[in-house]
Amino acid sequence: MKRFLGQGAWLLAGALLMPSAGAISLQEAWEAARDADPEFAAAHADAEAGAKRRDQARALWLPSVSASAASGRANSQSTTRDAGFSAPGFGSSRNVDFQTSVNNGSLNRWTVNAVQPLYSRDRLAQSRQLDAAAEASDAGWQAARQAALLRTAERYFAVLQSETALDLARRQQVAVERALVEAKDRYRLGDKPIVDSHEATARAEAVRAQVLLAESDLTLQQQAFEDLVGRRPTDLWRPRTQAGEAPGTLEDWLQKAVDGSPTLRMLAARLVAAQEEASRHSVAAAPSVDLVAQSGRERLAGSGDYGANALNDLRTSMIGVQVTIPIFTGGMRSARQEEALKLADKTRFENDRARQQVEQATRAAWLGVTVGATRVKALEANVKASLARLDATRLGHQVGDRTMLDLLNAENDASNAQLELLKARLGVILDRLRLAASAGMLDEALLETVSRSALARE
């Protein structure tokens, strides 16, 4: 029995390090998630919408042309007094009155207007706002892609960890139930006290509950993975034994994070947009100059008070420069400017806070990689020691030097040590990805490089 259980313990340790054949890699999971993740799809649609803001910014300075037409029934009455009149054969007359009338006549009207902006600080601020919004959308898309990459890795590793926890719990259950049978047999033979049977029974019940909890957790993690990736997680790749390369100095990564963080880029663009919103409502932004052209015609024909064939026909056309200067807005412009200035201050403070958060996340990820690598080595030694201690305790129990409680505790310690080792290895990999994400460097290529260097199919 000693030989059988000892070999089982070492096989258990090997199972944590050796992946299954035909496994799905982390890169393959990401490729599937790009098509299945609704959150990622929503971020992509938002990025495509944001890119159109640059077209809107350019359109603000292009000519705009509009046309209108109307047709219907209308009445017209006009009176002109003290007018001058002259015509061949009639001479000239002064103080002449003219009256025209069209009752329920047929009206046809059309107008074409063209406007080319020449100068407008308001329009300039709007175009800069739109460009800044497009820049924020680009940065937001990069942040969303990195978040989706991390989300895929986190759910991938969550399933792997839950699978391992369940496997360890089941193996521990087998060992505890075997120990329970042994304790009962030896009690009947008078070789061991009844307390050993009680301890084994209590531990068996606890392990059964642990197995049920692990099964529930695995079901939840598998469903979360399937919701994200669109397929069931089967035979996932497992972490290699080596901890990985050192990430570089903390100072270098902090500088990379400040320079390359998509979150900080996005907030910086939003600050520009907030500042331009304030400039839109300044006094200098009030005047505008436009080149305008217009052509139109209005024709009203019908029966009037002064004849059966009354007609009013007006044709107009013009081209010139139009200057618009708001004189009084009731305090609306100044109030909006003050509001925009306060909102710009709010955005600036949010940027400062976001920078602190990015630096904190970078420190945490860097420490997670550097300290985590050392912790992995310590846990590897702990696994070897716990398995050796389990074998020694099992032998001691057989010869009567160790109690059943000692054996059960050794079984539990060995399982916990192996699970903690797996968690530590997965934590180092995730922190490497988070460190790259903090500096805006996480992409598909890096994900594949990290996963292939830190995970293994065989």
C-alpha cells in the first residue's frame, strides 16, 4: 500500500505540470473570443463610430449646400404708396400708389443656399473637439482590446485552476476514504483505537463537501469561459516549471506606463475636448465669417382684386460675405463657459488620479512577476517536501509512530501545496500580461509569445 500511494502522490505532482494532448492553447482561446465576446464586439463598434468623428471635423470646414422647395395655395396683398413711376410715352409721375392682389393663387418656390466657412473660432473648437474625441476612441479601443486579452487569460486560468482543485479534491477523497477503510479494519482487528475511525470519518465528510464545492466552482468557471470564448474548455495548456525571465527595472516600466498607457491617452484626449468646449463659449469665439451664395425664385399666380391674371414673380440671387456677431445672449454664453471650465478642471483631476492608478497597477504587476518568480521556486520546494512528508507520515502511521490525524493532515497539506504552486505559476503569467497592458504593449503577438514560453502542451 505504501508503494502504491507513494507512486500516486508523485503522479499527482506530475499531473499538475504535464498538459493533456489535443489541448486548446491560450492563443486559440483568444482567437475564438474575438468572435464570441459581446463586450469586445461592443467595443469594436464604438471604435468604428469614434473614427467617423474625424470625418465630421473635416466636414465642418467644407462648403455646405442646401435646397428647399415648396408648392401650394397662397394669398398675397401688397400696397406701395408715394412711389415714382416712369415709362415710355407716359412721362414721369410722383406720389404714385401701386396695389397688387392674388387670392388663392398657385404658389411655387425654390431656394438654393451655399455657405463656405471662412472664420469661426467656435467651429475651430468643434473640429478640435471631434479630433480629440476620435483620439480618445482610438485609445479606448486599444484599452478594450487589452482588457479582452486579459479577460480571456483570466478565465482560461480560472478554469485550469478549478480543474486542478477538483482533481486534487477527488484524489484526496480517494486517499481519505481508503484511510477510513483501513482505520475501520484495523480497529476491528484491535490494532488501532476507535478515534482513528472517527477522525477519518470526519475528514471524509469534509472532503466530500470540498469535492462538491470544487465541482460547483468548475461548472461556473467553465460556463464563464464558454460565454466568452463560445466553446467548452477542454484539455487546457498547463504552466511550465520555469518561472520566466525578469521583466526589467520598475523605473523603466513606470515610464513606459506613463508614456504608453491607453487609459492615460484616452483621458488626455478627453481633457483636450473639455478645454475646447470652454473655448467655444469665449467672447473671441462669438464672431463668424462665411462666404455665402444664394439663388431662388417665388412665383404666385392666380386671380386678384385688380385682374383675373394676377402674377407675382420674384427671382433673387446673391454672393458675398456674411459676418455674424452675437450681441446679447442673456448670460448663456458666459454661464456655459464657466461650466465648461469647471468640467475641464474635473477632467484634469481625474487624469491625475488615473495616472496614480496606472502607476499603482504597474508596481503591483512588476512585483507580482519579480516576487512571484521567487515564490514559485519556494513553492516548488514546498511541494517536494510535502510529498516526502506524506510518504514518511504514511510509513509512520503503518508502524504506529503517527496517528490517523497526522496522516490526514499530511494528505491535505500535500494537496494544498500543489494547488498553491499552480496558483503562483498562473499568477506570474497573468502579472506579465498585466505589466505589458499597463504600458499599452499587450497585443496578440505578445500574448502568443508569453503563452508559448510559459505554457506547454507536453
